[in-house]
Amino acid sequence: MATEIPFRRDIDIDYGAVATLTPLIRRVVARNPSPFTFKGTGTYIVGHGQVAVIDPGPDIAAHIDALLAALGAETVTHILITHTHLDHSPAAAAIKQATGAKTYGFGPHGSGRAEDRSGVGGVTEEGGDHAFTPDIVMRDGDAVEGPGWRLAAVHTPGHTSNHLCFALPEEHTLFSGDHVMGWSTSVIAPPDGDMAAYMRSLDKLLGRDDRVYWPTHGPSIPDPKPFVRAFIAHRHERAQAILDRLAQGDEAIPAIVARVYVGLDPRLKGAAARSVLAHLVELVESGTVACEGPPTLDARYRLKR
Ligand SMILES: [Zn+2]
């Protein structure tokens, strides 16, 4: 039986307004709703007086204005970036210019990638913010702090190779970016997305004791470990479904997508194809599946005997 992930999609957003979520956390949501961003990008403000901003968001003037209005006379000491997708990092430039704060992140888009094992190649990936480079590089365990708060980086590659979550120990909270979201699974799209890395990064969260996650899109995730376990089970089931299709004689990704993602929103077809590719890259590497040449969206696949 398929694992049910307990998604929550029942949230109302007041675009342009700042919402107080916890004693230390506030959020302004950008008006960029889509099948990939749910209601939009949530930009977090952590602390009071001297604050950090996490994921300034897309380059939308109304969002930048709303964020600066929410900050008022407070001082931004750090601008933290979970990863370099266009709905997360582009507004960092404007917030930096307005506040003088430095930007912090793992590195430019693609910087966490050891090599392109997918054969997709290139830096042409839609959705990547290739203009962003952090002023200060953060690695796993690196932390920044202000009065009453501390934010520690947790490197969680998979959705992108440079993805960081940020732990706020004062509230036993993890800002989980797009690694773990409350409303949907994450898109794992090669070449920068990596299924094996994503699964390791889910396991990594199971070794932590955060009590609540605040993702960049959607509602908070209380009691996150069962949620993370459901994601892991879901991916194992999807890998098995792909193997079943190969066993039935399907060889091409579009045919597999049509059978495995029944009832899919047509706007998500491309993302689904890349997710299947991400699984196939892993299955080719592990020696379960064969492919002539590098695994790409157009390649033909078969089960190894
Ligand atoms: Zn993303």
C-alpha cells in the first residue's frame, strides 16, 4: 500500500503583511504562487532588533518593499540563503543594498555538485539563480548569531547540491527550505538535483532532534520525524514503481511518467520526468538498471538481468 504523506494545504496567506509565528520568527510571503511554490515564497525574519533574514525570495518589487517595511528600523545582520533557486535568492541583492547586511550560503548554484553523473549536463537548468554568490560561505555546522538567537547550517544536498537547512536551537526549530516541505514532495531534478544525496539528507534529519520545521513554502511541520520517514518510504515506493514499469517493458521516461504519475497536473510533467530521471540515475549507478550512454531524459533504459 502506498505511504500517505500527511500534507497540509489549509493555510491562508495575507500577502505583503508580516505574520508573527513564534516568539522569534516572523514571515512575509511573496505573491508568487505556482505548482512549485504553493502559496508563494515565505521569507523569514529571525530575532528582534538585530535580525537575520532567511530566503529573501524572488525579485518582486512588492515583496521586497513589504519585507523592508516589516523590518522597519530593525538592523538586518545576516541574509541567509537555503539554496539558489529563483524563488529563493534573487531578492538578496536588493535587501543587501538596502540594509548593508552580508549574504550567507553554501556557494553559487551547482557548487555542491561533485560531478554531473546524470549526463544532462550544463548550467542551463531553468529555475537556477546563477547570479547569486554568497559573501560568506557556510559549511555544515557553521553558525551565525544575534541577540537571543543562533542559526546553524545543516548541509542537505539533494533538491540542489548547495541546499542548507538552518537550525534555530532556541526554539528547537529547523528552517527546512525546499528539502522538506509541508505541502508537497521536493522536486529532485538532475543535473543539480541528486536522488542519492537527497535520501542521505533525509536520513541526516532523522539523526537530529528538531521539534518543528518551517519550510520556505507552506505551513510548519510539527512532529517532523514521521513526516521525514514518510518521504523516505514514498521515494522507495516510487523507485519500485519505476522498476515495475521497466519490468513491464517500458524503456522511455515519458512512458514511465504516464503510468507512474496518474492524474498529474500537466504543468508538473517536466518536473515528474526529471524526478524519474533522478531515480534512474541512482538505479544505473547502483547497477540495477542499464542504459546505453549517459542517463538522460531521452535515453532508453532496461532492467539488468
Ligand atoms: Zn528550490
